[in-house]
Amino acid sequence: MRLLHFPFSAPLLLSRAGLGGLRTMARNDVLSLLFLAIATSTTCTAQPSRVVYLVPVGTVEKGLLRELAQSLRDKLGVPSEVGEPVEISKAAFDQGHNQYNSTKVLQGLETTRPHICRGRVTLPLLLAVTEVDLFVPNLNFVFGEALPTKDMAIISLCRLRQEFYGKPADTTLLMERTVKEAVHELGHVRGMRHCSDPHCVMFFSNSLPDTDRKPDTFCKRCKGLLKDNVQE
Ligand SMILES: [Zn+2]
Ligand SMILES: [Zn+2]
């Protein structure tokens, strides 16, 4: 199964999203369950863990990755580590698009998984982070992609940066968008689909403004689905 964060979709109901009214503790409870389940389902674990392993693909600012890991830990209760950078698969580059095929990037990362697993007690989940622009066939670009059956996902910072649109850099906004995209793709990894509630991180983003409107938390319905998934 492949789930994409599409840059477009059918018309969607949009409204200004707040934080969804979820208290921090409630979010932590749900997400802790979420990633405990991910950890126990991975093939290279000997015992449960809840670590999300952030893997920079190509050159990615380490400070930004550390901040993302810290955000996942502090805001969502998800233990996260920053891994060593890996080279992006040359085979993933498409000259016609002048972009990288995100599915091929993820497939290339599969080969590094055994290396990353070596000597580690567990490796629950790989979340690749890259600066390169991603696409999949028939789509101009994607913000990210998840491969739930592989317990891995990728997000691109390229189109989350204000500079991409000719605007001044905004590190705060970049981090907010990055956390949303990370949680969104991690939700896909856990089997979540897009949600029609604009006050939910699983809301389908037509464009970057959609991402900016939604929070980095799950709606009540998705929280329930996550719990159901964990209990299955
Ligand atoms: Zn999505
Ligand atoms: Zn939802």
C-alpha cells in the first residue's frame, strides 16, 4: 500500500484550524500508543520501543532535524533520534521532471535499513527527510509519501520553505510545516487515511495554505481510529 500526500485533490471543505482542542496529555497518550504499535510490528525489533529514526537523505541541516526530533518528543510524546545522513539514490532522479521520484527514494532507503538496524535493539520506523523536490508519476510534486507496509516514510522540505516561493525565509513557519508533514506521514504509516476534518493533521492538503490551516494533531475521530488500530 502506498499513501501519498497529494498536492491536489477534489474540492475540500476548508476552514481555519486551531489546535483541535486536544490536550497535550491526550495527544501524548494516543501517539505513544501509536508508536508503540509501530515498534512492536517492525521486523527488526527484539523488544518494544517507540523510537522514530529521522534519516537525512542528502544534505539536510542537522539543527533542523534535531529541532524536529525535539518537537516530536516534546509536543507529541514520540521518542525520536536523528540518524546519520545517507546519499540519495541516483536512480531516483528523473531528468524529465528535474525532481526525485519519492517512491524510488524510499526503495533506495530500504537497502540502508539492515545497516541501521545492525547493533540496535530496535528500529521502529524510518522517517526520511530531504531537501530535494519530490514527485511521483502523474503528479507534479508531493510533500511526502508513506510506505506503511515498510514502516517508512519521507517528507521533503523543499516546498515547505518560503524561499521556494520567492519569499523571505521563515524558520518558525518551516518548522511548523515540517512537524505537520512528519506527523501526517507517520499517521499514514500507521494506516491512517486522509480525514475530511480541517482541524485534523490527517486533513488532505491541496496546497501549502491547506497545510498552514491545519494543526499538527489528530481529530477526535482519528484518535479513535488510532486506538482501534493499536488494539487490533
Ligand atoms: Zn497524506
Ligand atoms: Zn481526523
